[in-house]
Amino acid sequence: MTDDTTTRPRPLCTGYLRCLPGIDEQAEQQLITAISDFANREGLALTLVFIEKQPGRAAALHAVTRYCQNHAIRNVVVPTGEHLNRLPALAHLARELLQEDVGGRVWIAAPSEEDHAP
């Protein structure tokens, strides 16, 4: 009997995080580690983590979308919904749109109560 986890390739994913207020270099590295650990637990293979450095911008988010579309990657991992938008309703909408754009799923590594609300 063979173990399917050793013979099947893991689905690819990318990570995305936004440098929110209070996130310094050390916190950024911790978030990257959290994304990587989450991907491993879920059986995903993390390819890249895109980091939005400028407040109010979405250049890295657009880059994630293009990268996923160009490489047939259907999974994106974010630390919390707040990394998609600081307003819960807009974070939910951003998640839905990103899922649509990549044709897959946006995983929330450490969901808050707002991340579960529609």
C-alpha cells in the first residue's frame, strides 16, 4: 500500500500580506512564517509571498492575481482578512473577488470572527 501524500504533488499556493500599521520587519517575517506553516498544514506548496508595502495601494494584490493566473495557481493564503481590507465587509468582498479572479480559494491562516461573517 502506498501513501498518496508522497506520490501526488501538493497544490501550489501563493501568500499575500499587507504591511498594516505596527507591522515591522520582525512581524512581517512572523507573518510569512505563519503563511508557510498554514500552507504546509493544509497540504499546499507555497511558491511566493507577495507583500503590499504601501498603504492604500494594491500593486502586490494585482501581482498575486496575475501570477496565479499565469501559473494556474488556485490558492492564495493571507494571514487575516484584514490584510485584504481593514473594513470587514470590504475584506469579504475582496476575498470573493480574488477567489473569482484566480478560480480557486483564498485561505485565511488565522481567521478572526469578522473573517467568518458574510
